[in-house]
Amino acid sequence: MNIFRKDKRKEIKNELPLEVSNNTSTSNKGSVKLRVFRVNAVQNPNDIPHFDEFQVPVKRWTTVLDALLDAKSYQDSSIGIRYSCRMASCGSCGMKINGIPRLACYTKISDLDTNTITCEPLPNFPYIRDLVTDFSQFFNHHRSVMPFMQNKKADIPNTNELTEYKQSPQDLDKFLQFSYCIKCGLCYSACPTVATDVKFPGPQALSQAYRYFADSRDSDKSNRLKIIDTNHGIWRCHFAGSCSNVCPKGVDPALGIQLLRSHLLGISKSEKKIAQLQDRSTNTYREEDGEEQIEKEDLKE
Amino acid sequence: MFLWRGNIDMTSATSPAKRIDNNNRINREGLRGWLNPLRYGWERVSYWFQRLTGIFLLVYFIGHVYETSSLVSGPDAWAAMLEMTQTIGGHLFLILVIGASTFHTVNGIRLIFTESGQGLGKPGRPDYPYDPTSLNNKQRSGLWIAFILAAVAMLYGANVLFSGGD
């Protein structure tokens, strides 16, 4: 079994596209066997999980989602699958493909180097039907780390006052990659700690905690750190790295978690300087105490 | 897009039957998630070995306490207990203990650094193909060192145990 991450830039060994048979004979040339996990856990309490098999024609660029939709369109319309954007942006089509959590729309069959594709629902997410899983708990964990900006100086209710935060590109780089999370749940399903600890927030939520912790516009870090600094919180991560390995967007949750932990341990000092709020109507900066205002020209000097 | 639509092949109920708990529709991997280390790269292998060696050393520690407690029964009992380690099986077990303790120690030091954010790199702008910064060779080299030192320690231990260090 290949345990190494496949280099996606690698040239496909066989440059020729998989041939598609032009007749309707029993030839399997240019096709793969799709094994799809089937269950109807909500509507039928006694349903027994099983795999249905479909022979699906493929080309070199066919993704697993394409193959599933082909099977759904032409062989069994009852296949339950959740998808939307088909371009790894919405995070809806996460599933376990040949034993590894992946996005179906982002996984080409030709990259899997096998003629049998097994699709199962994401582990650690309760079943709903077939490949569709319940994300309620996942989103609850996400909400629990307060994934939003908290800054008492922000005067959002006062719409007459146009304000904005000034943030340098260096400050942006500190959290930008974590903001690319599409909440597909792949990291959550790959995490060995999530597999055994229901209360563990998981890599997604913890990396989002770091994302807002590192954001210079956010000034309320203590409450967020209190939430994750618990018995079932950030200390349950053992750096298995699986979350970063399966992330389709380069978020690298493991990095965020370890950096956050280094702050909790006091090894890394927070160098975050809270961004200044600029009143665009008067072109002035507001000091952190919210009382004194400095003319923009004075600030430059 | 697809030209060929024939050969519908659908078979059902081929996998071992498993009832779902429909009250909560549990789909957690549980310990099964730990047992296969070969799916997610070397850090997962490291995680698996660290757990495995940790449990093994815990079992050894309990056995070791039991072994040394035989001292209270006198020198004869102690000598009889030591005889158990003078067999081929006993030697192999001790070699495993040497390897496990070496790996667990060295990899543990690596994890102390990585889990406190050291050697993982800095956040940046991810670019395709999105190689994770944290899974870099810098921290991974600690894993190679742990494996190499464990192997060297086991070889040395085997040499001492089986040939008296000659």
C-alpha cells in the first residue's frame, strides 16, 4: 500500500487517454468498477449497510464525482450524494475514496491507479443516507470556537461612520491560509483523536481558532483560548498530521494547532498588534481606547 | 461526455451485514482509526508507533515491577526470575524493549518540539499542490533519527545478548 502523498504534479504515466468502448458489449475497457456504500439510516431503521457495484465508463480526466453522477444518471438514480460546485470550493462532496477522505470532485480516477473505486461516507460523521453524512456535530464544534471577529472598538451598528481596519500584508499572511478552509470535513474524518473522542473539537475548529487568534483585527483572544484549553480541547492533538495530509485547500490545520498550542504554553509570544480602525469619513485613526483620534497626516509623520 | 452506457452490473448486500444504531447513526472509526497507520503519511506512522511503543513499555514496566519484586523472596527467587530472560525468547523480548524505549524517547523529544510549534515553518500563502508546511522534512528528520537510533540500539542489544558483546 502506498502511504506517501501522491505528487499531484506528477505526470500521468500513461499519456494516452483511457479508451472508451464504442459498443455496448460487455467489454470493460475504459471503465472502472465503482463500489458505492449504501444505507438509508434515517428512513429505514433496520437498513443494513452494503456496497452496490457499478461499471462506469471513464476517461483520463474523469473525477470520482463524474463517475458517481454517471452511475446515478444511468444506472441507479437513488444513490445519495451531496455535491454542488464540482471545483473543490464548496466542500460538499467529501467522502472516503479507497480508504482515504477526499473530495470526489477533486479526485481523478486516473490518479488512483486502480480499476476499483470504493466510495464510503466520511468516517466520524453520522450516516444519513448512502454517501451523505450529518455535519451537525462538526459545525457545532466550529461554532464553539467563536469563528468570528471580536473587537469592541468596531462600530458596526453605527452605519453612518464608515470605518475599516488597516492590515499589512505580513499580518494577513499570518492567518490567510487558515481562512481558506471550506469546511469539507476531511480533516475531521482523518483525525485519529476525533475517531475516539466525541468532545474533541477536531482540526477544523482548532485551526479556525488559530485563524482568528492570529488575525490582527480580532482583539478578544482570551475567551477563545479558554474554550479550547480544556481536557478534551487542544491538548488531545498528538500531531498525527493526517488532517494536513488530506486537506484539499492547503489549510494545514496541524500547523495552526501546534502554533496555537505554542502560544498557550508560553513558548511563542503573541506579537499581534491590534489593527487600527480608520474612520474613512474623517480620514482619522482611532486609538485603541477609542477616545483619542489622530489625524492621518500626523500618523504618517 | 460518456459514450458507452452498457453493462449495468449491480450487486447488493455483498459486504458483511452490520446493523446501524439509528438513534445516533454512529459512524466513528474508534480504535479502528488507529490500527491502520499506512493511509496518511509518515506523521501518522509516527503517531502509531509512539502509541504502540508506549503501550508496550507500559506492559513491560508492570512486568518489570513484578520481576524486581521477586527480590523480597530472596536471591534464589530473583535468580530464577532472571533465568527467564536468558532464553532466546527472553532475549528477543529485551531487544524489543530496547528498540521501543529508544524510539519512544527520541520520537518523544521530536514531538515535544513539534507540539510546541517548533520546526514546523510559518504560515504563508498556500499554492498548488498544497504541500503542508508542517509536514516538512525538518521535523520529519527527527522521525528518521528515531528509527535509525532504535535500529542501532536493537542491533547493539542483540550483539550483547546473543554474543556477549564480543
